[in-house]
Amino acid sequence: MSADALIDLLQIIFLTVTTVVVMVTAGFKRDHGLINALTQAGLIGSLLIFVFIKPITPLQVTPLLLIDEYSLFFSALCIIAGIAVTALAYPYFERHNEKNEEFYILLLLGVIGGVVLSSSSHFASLFIGMEMIGISLYAMLAYPVHSNKVAKYPLEAAIKYLVMAGVAVGVLLFGMALIYVATGSLSFDQLALPADATQADQLYVLIGFMMVVAGIAFKLSLFPFHMWTPDVYEGAPVPVTTFLSTLSKAAMAAAALRLLIAAEAFDYPQLTVAMSLLAAASMIFGNLLALMQSSVKRMLAYSSIAHMGYLLVVVIAAAAVPGNLSAESMTYYMTAYFLMSIASFGVVSALSNSGKEMDSISEYQGLFWRNTWLGTVMALTLLSLAGIPLTAGFIGKFYIFTTGVEGQLWFLLAMLILGSAIGLYYYLRLIYVMMLPVRDDLKDDPAARLPMGANLTLAAMIAAIIYLGVYPTQFIETLQSLAGAF
Amino acid sequence: MILVWLMLILFVGGIGAWLAESRGAEHPRAVALGAILLDLFLVIMMLVAPEAIGLSPDTVAQLGQNGDWLVLMQADWIPRFGVSFIFGVDGLSLLLVALTVFLGLVSLGAAWGEIKERSGFFYFNLLWTLAGVIGVFTALDLFLFFFFWEVMLIPMYFIIAIWGHENKEYASMKFFIFTQVSGLLMLLCILVLVFLHYQNTGVVTFNYFRLLGTELPAGLGMLLMLGFFAAFATKLPAVPIHNWLPDAHSQAPTAGSVILAGILLKTGAYGLIRFTVPLFPEASMTFAPVGMALGVIGILYAAKVAFGQNDLKRLIAYTSISHMGFVLVGVYSWNAQAMQGAIMTMLAHGLSASALFMVAGGIQHRIHTRDMDKMGGFWGAAPQLSFMALFFTVAAVGLPGLGNFIGEFLVLLGAFQVSVTQAAFATLGLVVAAVYSLIVIQKVFHGKNKNHYELADLSAMEFICFALMMVGLVWMGMYPQTMLDMAEPTLRSLNVTFP
């Protein structure tokens, strides 16, 4: 292995070392504050490492990982998710659990999984990354919540996720095997069949891709593979929900787009049709089901299904438009969704702690007046999720529209408009509830003493949402350059 | 830059008003008043002495435009998509901007004594709505236009949702979803238009002037035109997509109704004149008879429904729909008289409807009901208020000598040249208008005060607002040439043939 490859792997190495250090430290001294700070320092260090040492891009590091601007961008997103969750987890778990320290080890492992998944260019690394995220999530989801009403939920959520993810991974592996039978390779860019391939081989690859897409759809919680989403989102401790809805989705989407484009999977029109159906169903059913929720976490869970449906539109568009436009749009929308997810779950997390989760929509009545800061963050984030101008969500939706028009996906665009219309209703309803006069039994400020880290995280997210919505030019230039790889 | 200043003052003033609340409940409105007065000053300068504030023909940028643009400015925004800040005013825009700022002042007067709770956030929303509307009237980049189209929507939603009346949740939601969905349709059409332009020329741009004259396949042109039409007709509103309006109006606080009726509805008409017809001339030509027919149906249907209302604000809301029908007829007649008439109707209706909503809001504020069956004999209790109500009612009916008459008369004159039948039916609207208007005067102001309501008469602030609007209407009625002269160059540049 050359020195260049080592430099490109520095981020992963740094994260791994951090994990070991945190683990050893936790073995000697159980101190929540210390471990939290160590984790935070390690994550920030690994995020900044490439500022000081220029990585060589693009570079194929071992057959497994491809490090280029695109993968570095998504790796950075994964690490930022880790930082945000670390900041939010401290006030949430402090004072309620005695043994919080292992949580951060799992978190770090999940972040490494995200980085590996974002950089994967091979089925093996795809699988390793996915499983690292998955396995750390099984344990994180089950982290106890000390509220009588929901104390049994985390375990239920973890088991549900474990069983469902197990099935999905099985399907994914079988799909990979089928593709391997026909092509004899696991590397993304060698999966395209030659023109004179036999019909049987073509069938294997097609079925293989269908199964791989099903596995990916499970991770992205696309309809009809979404069944676990609301229960897991609702049951898990909020910081874990934040982690699940950002890191695991961003990394999975990054790897999926790379796989589908590199393997020329769009040559199979059947696959495009199947994915279009997934997207349309996710947009419609995700939004419709979100309408009926009285729990904020469940509502956001269904809304995430819808948003992944929107995202899939630009992935499908890759069949008809140049791959770099599709990658650019996907990256923009994923970033926007990432920021909105952290901000919205961050507010829920800031309002909750392990002893009492603030989850029912009615509890949000008058939030805007009880705590104007958190109310404003939540309102702006919801407006962004609804795709209203001045926010990143709007430019994101604009990107999807542009890409969809260029790919001439009229049916999906119609579904997108319909879905957005339904979506408006439940986002606005929550905003409306927050703006109602304060109820007598809910007068006090629920998050009066929020630590600096959580406030900073929310401030950074909301600033980024507004900045990307008002002046996206610079960010778009970055995206254009990283999408050049496609 | 002056246009950007107009908006910046309001944006910043809005934030200032919000922050000022911590110093006391009285402070926000003072900040808001200051911001609007500053804007009004700038607009008056633009109208009477453009040279004094540095506006000369040299400042006109070269954008391939035709027609006389008083102020144009351009700066890059998102070059990736060919999106730039292009603001410009010509006669039509300037008239509407002036109307916006003027009615902003009036709505401030309406809110002055009414909004007591959370006043900081209220004035924030009020000023941001106004800023958004000014953006809509001056943006000449389709992306920018859409941007402002949405920006004016959110604060208005908050105004209805927070300070509205008993059924505010339903009304505000309906208002938002109607406008937003039709807006998304328009966005899709904008993108398709830009994409077609890109296929023809290889340039991605949202610049209005560049997109004018894009060659469109016939069928697609029609679809795109309909997408634009849907967004603007929802806002106007035209029957059959009008039914968000009575709810929104009846639930909104007075200041909200003033802005809605006076300004927001005009953005729909403006969009039709500035965008729908010029961008899709052929499709619009084909569609014109349908557009006119929708207008005529709107005039008659809304008048009929208005007659059946017990709720004072709902009644006025339906009359608004009826009057906006004239605008639709005028726009789709597309000749000099009809267009001038449509613009005059927009301006005059802005004043008269706002004033009527202030009357209705004032009554509701005093007696806490909008039910006309409970009212009666208010003339004795509040003579000044009643006089204002009578004045603006007859103005709305179209009494010669006041602005509305000029507008509707010109519309009918223009429409008559296009279709005698449609013009004849539209004229019936004037007759029905007299019926529903007189019933208001009879029920509310004449007769007996059955429930013995005691009404305070107009406050000084209200009186000033009404007086200003009276002056405006009389001016429009007596010397409409001021406005007609300003609108003419715009219309000429839109290829309306003048005799």
C-alpha cells in the first residue's frame, strides 16, 4: 500500500484510534462528561484532518474504497452527524443513566461505518459499511429510556430493527450473489454485462439488482419497505433517532447512487420502472400516513419516507440525464434533508430527556412563546421541510424539479406536487400548534438550561439551512466539482 | 438599488419591530410606522422627482428589454441556473408598488388599536408581507418572482393563523394550501419553459426578457399557459378556485383583510398581465374567450352568493371576487380600453375593498360579531363610521366620479369590442352589485338598533385612513388620466394597440 493511500485513509484511521481511546478510557474511568468530550474531540479532529493534510483524489484505495470529493463530502456529513448527536446526547442522557459511556463507542463505530459506506466502490465494502452502522444501531436503539410511558419501546424498536434489517441484509446479499454469478465481479465498475451476454446472465443481473435495490430501499425506508420506520423512530431515544435518520440515510444514498451509475444499472428499464413505483408510493403514502400522526417523532418518520421518495426521483433521473446532474441534485437534497433532520430531531431532543420525552403534538402548544429560540428553529425547519423559499428545502426541491424536468419524469413530478401539497398540511399543523396561546398546564419553558453544545448545534444547522436557501451559489460550485466524477 | 432599498427597509424594519417588543408593547408599531413612512417617502420621490434620488435614464441597464423601464437593476444570484436578481419598475409596477405602500400604511392604521397581543411578531409579519409583495411587483426573473410569490405567503399565513378569529386554523390552512399548490404548478411550468428555452438556444436563464418569445410547441404552450393561469387565477381569485378567499377574509384580523383584499389579490392580476399573456401570446389568444367567460361567471356568481350572506366580512369578500371578475374580463379582452380599465379596477378596488374591510373589521372590533342579522341602526350610534361605509359602498357599486366606475366602464367598453354577449352579461354585474350593496346599508346602518349596541365612532387614526382612501378614490374618479398615462407605456410594450 502506498503512502498516498495511507494519507487518504487518515480519516478512518483517526476515527478508529478515537474509538479505541474512548473504549480504553471508559474502562478505567466512567465519567460521562469526559467520554463525551473525548468523542467530540475525536470527531472534530477527524473532520478537520483533511483541512491540514490534502488528500489525493480521486484515488482507489485497495479495491474496496474509492476516495474522491464525492466520498469525502458524504464522509464529512457522516462525521457532522456524529458531532451533532454527541452534542445532543449529553443533556439527554445526563442524570438519568449510570452507564452512558458505551453509547459513544457505538456511535463512533457507526460513524466509521458511514465513512466506509460513503467511500465504497465494491460490494464487500458496501456490506461492511452497512453492517457497521446496523450493528451499532441495534444496541443504540435499545438504550433505555427512563420514562414510564415509553420505557418498553426502545427494546421493541431494537428487536424490530434487528429482525427487519436481518431480512433486508439477506435479500441484499442474495442479490449480490446473483450479480456475481453473472459478472464474476463485486467491484461496482465491473458489473456491467458485455453486449453479447446470454439472456440467462442478463436475467440474473436484473433480479440481482432488484434485490439489491430492495435492500437499499429498506435502509432508506422507502415504501413498501418502510414498516419499521415509525416504530423505530418513535421508540428509540431521540439522539439515536437523529443518528438513524441522518447518517445511515446519507451514507446509504451516496453508495446507492455510485453503485447504480457505475454498474450501468439504468440499462434495465424494468429496474427504472420498479424504482419509479417505489418513489411514487413513498411520496404519496409517506405523506398521507404522516397526516394521521399525533406523535411528532412518528410524523417526522413518515415525512422522512416521503423525503426519501423525493430523493429517489433524482436518482431515477440518472437514467435519462447526465450522471453528474443527478449526483449534484442528490447531494444537494441529501444535504438539505440532513440539516433539516438534525435540526428537527435536535429540537425534539433538546426538549426531551431520558426521563421525559416531549413527543405528543399537543405538548408543543405555544412552544413559540414558551421558548422563542427553539420555536423559531422548529418553525423554520418545518418550513424548510415543506419546501418554502429562503430555506435549503426550497432549493432542494427546485433541484429535484429541474432534474425531473430534464429527465422528463412527468408522472413522478405530478406525484411530487401532490405529495408536497399533502405534506404542507401536517407541517403547518405543527407550526400552527406551536403558535397557539400557551396552555395553562404547559407554562414553563421546557428547555431552560440547554447546554452550549446543543444550542450551538441547532444554531449551526439553522444558519446552514438559511444560508443554503438564500445564497447557494458557493455550495453549488462545490457540488458541481464533486459531481464531476460521474 | 432604490427598489432593493424599498424591500430592505421593510425586511429590516420587520426584524426591528419584533426585537422592539421587549422594550414595550407600543414600540413595535412605532418602528413599523417609521419603516412604512420611509418607504412611502421613497415611492413618492420616485413618482414626482425621480432625478432627486438619482434615477435617470442612464441607470437603465441593458437587458434586451423594450418599453420604458424607470428603474432596472441586475446582479447575479445563482449563476448555475441562470438565476439573477433583476428588479425593474415601469408605470404599471410603480402604480402597484405605490398602492402597496399606501395600503401598508392603512393596514397599520387598522392594526394600531386592534393588535394588542404579541404585537412585535405581528408587525414583523405585516412588514414582511409588504416586502414580499413589492418583490412580486418588481421581480423580472422568473425564479425571483416565484421566490417572492412564496415569501409573501408565509407571513400572511401567520397573520391569519395567530391573530385570526374563531375558525382561523381552517381558514389559514386553506389559504396556504390553495396558493402553495397552484404555486408549485407554476414552478413546474416555469422550469419547463426554461428547459425549452435552453433546448432552443443552449442558454439556461430565468430572465423574463430572454424568455419572452420562446418558441413553444402548440399543445405544450397551452399546458404551460394553464399552469401559470392556475396560479394567478387562484390568487385573483377566479371562480371556480375562489373558495379559499371568503374563509381567509372573514377569519383574518382587519389589517390582514386590508392587505389581502387590497394588495394580495392584485398580484394575481399583475401576474396575468405581466407573465401569462406576454409569455404565451398564442395560447392566451386561444384561451381568451374562456378567460372572459370565467370572468363573467365570476362577476355574476359571486354577486349572487354575496347577496345570500349574513356574515358581513364574507359578503364583502364575495363582492371582491365579483369585482376581480371585471379584471379578468379586461385582461382577456386585451385591448387598450379594457386593459386600462382592468388596471384602474385593480387600483380602485384596492382602496374601496380595503376601506370596506376596515369598516367591517371596525364593527367587529366594537361589537364582536359579524352577523348582519344582529346589526341595525348604526347610523345613529356611529355617524362617521356609517358615512364612510356608505361612501365606500357606493364607490364599489360604481358611482360615477369615483375610481371604480372608471375602471369597470372601461373594461365593459373594451370587452364590448371583443364580444357583445359577454359584455352584456358582465354589465348585469353592475345591477346586481347595487342590490347586494344596498342590502348591507339597509341591514346594518338603517332600521332599528335591536340589540342596543353602543359603538364608539371613528378614532382619529381610523378617520385619517378613511380620509386618505377617499381622496384617492375621488382622484381616480375625477382625473384618472394620471394613472392611465403611467400605465400606457407598459401596455404599449406588451403590444396592446392603442388607437
